[in-house]
Amino acid sequence: MQSGEIVFTAMDRVIFGQSATDAVAAEAERLNAERVFLLVSGTLNRETDAVDKMATALGSRYAGRWDDMPSHSPREAVVGCANAAREVGCDLLVSFGGGSATDGGKAVTICLQHNITEAAGLEPFRTIVDANGDRFFPDYDPPEVRQIVVPTTLSGGEFNARAGVTNTVEKLKQSYIHPGIIPLSVILDPAATIYTPEWLWLSTGIRAVDHAVETYCSLDANDYTDGAALQALSLLSKGLPRVKADPNDLEARLQCLMGAWISMTGIVTGTRLGASHAIGHILGGTANVPHGYTSCVMLPYVLDYNAAINSNRQADISRALGQPKASAGDALDKLIAGLGMPRTLRDVDITEDQLPLLAENCMLDSWTYSNPREIRAPEQVMEILRAAF
């Protein structure tokens, strides 16, 4: 008999299919915010008028913007944004961009609450993973300044009370987990994603697929999260090829955004994931591989590694992807390759001499230890990395 616990977040609402500009202004009014600070994608800010339109819609509530949040949310950029937001008296943060802006924004709210003004000041707030894979969460006051997110990619981090922030000194992506850093609201506007580069949209879509796959295969799988995971796979496997064929297909873009949202159901309610995510965190923080690409190059190989113990579950994944006669690894390989995404570690410029360090660093990520097929040593991670090389 199944047993477990579903823990819901403190998010107020998700607004979908509406103009992001109008929805942000309405949310600021609802929350009585007076000093709204925008953390935005540099590309959106420099190459489009989308950020200017949002600022104009906010009117006198608009307090300023920050457009320098590099991939994987380095500590220095987080603190820089927090210092700028603090200087103008920010009482509501709006993140408008991809996963780095979203995660960076969560960490910014920690900095604002605890007056962190230098990168090293974030150290006491990060999650620690011990040699057994157990996580230890620092206890601290939740942020009073909250965040609204308008995502322009499909990585789904806006639905999670976790921020991935890179320690650039140690070259490690580290977790900051606290229920109080969950965004107050998320606005899913397909029109706002038109500016997103194709490679980024499609690769983060595979990241969302990865959420759903590893949720369905999780040690914590249950009937509630199973249904969400399979629905997410159905939406994403149909929507992503449609957007590749026609970038202006807003209906397909919204289908992808909804699929990415649903793919997070397991993660935000406490489901542990597996080696694809763990290795992905290390590829990002240690080797600077883009977030979405990590799933493109790792997920099929992790499924192949796990197939010996969960082939029945993997068969359900194949069916959800519309390829019932293929193995899950092959079905995903076909989907990813059809989107023109990278398929090996070499494709994302990983060299063979990097593999041992990557394997060692994976033992610092808690989701290595919750992979369906047990992993307790770097040599086991190396087996997956060599297959993906």
C-alpha cells in the first residue's frame, strides 16, 4: 500500500494565457506594492521593448531594473541585484526571463531579508548534503519581500521553493531551500516567450520532460504525481515539435508552459528525483553547460542505466510520448534529436578528462542518492557519463 505526504506551497496563484504586462501591473496593485523592482533577462532588456512596456504599465510603482543575471545564477550577480533593489526600497520583486532570473530572484529575496551585501554572505543559508545524501536545511526567517515570476523558458523553477545558485569560487551549483522563497504568483504568457531563442526554449522543454520522467520513476512515486507526470509528458511531446515547426504558434507555446507547470507537481510536493537531475546540476555549476542541455544529453542514458529495475514504469513513459513500441531511452532520444538538441556530452564541449571530477562532484548532490538504481560511489556515476560521452 502506498504511503507518503503531499506538501503544498505558499504560492497564491498562477495566471495563464493573459498579457504579462497587464497581469504584473494588476498583481502589484493587488499586493499594494509601491516599489517594484524588475530582475530581467539581458536579452529582453537590450533587444526588445518588453521590459520597457512592463515598467510603463507599473507607472509610479516602478522602482528600477537589473539585467545582469548570467546562467546558473552566480552568487556575485545575486548579491549585486539585491544591493540595487535594496537601494531603491524594493517591496516587490518581479523576475522576467529564464530559469537563472527566477532562481536568482529567490536568492535575492534571501539577501534582502538578511542584509547580505557580499557573495560570501550567502554561505550560511545554503543546503548541506552529507556523505549519506541526507540534506540539512538552515533555519532562517522567510523573506518579507516576495517575488512574482514571468517565465520565458520551460525549466519550471518558478514553481519550486528552491534556488540553484553557483558558488563561482568552488565552481559548484548549490541549493537554497526554504518554503518562504516560493514566488507569490506566476504569470504564464505565451506571447512573452516569442523572444526566447529557439535552442533555449526547446532545451528547457526537455528539462521539463526530465522533471516529469524522473517524477514518474521516483522512489516516491504515487498515484497523485503519476497522473501529473504522464499528462506533462503528453503536453510537452506534442507542444515542443509544434513550436519548432511554427515559432508563432501561441497555442502550442501555452501548451508547453502548462506542461512545464504540471511537470513540477512531484518536485514541489516533495518527490525526490534521480541521477539525470543530479548530474545536470553538476554539469551546470562545474562545467557551465546550459540548464536545458544537461537534460538533453543525460536523461536517455540515465533511463538506460535504470531500466534493469523499472522497465515497466519506463514503458508507461514511452506510451505517454506516443512511442509505445520503443524503449523510454530510445523514445526520448528520438524526441530530443528531432528538436535538433545535443545528444552527447561531447556535443556540449565536455572532455573526457573532466569526467572524474564531474562524477566526484555528483556525490555532493542529494538526488544522486535517490536515483531508482542505487548510486553510492563516483564509479557508478562514471558508468552513466561514459555512456553519454
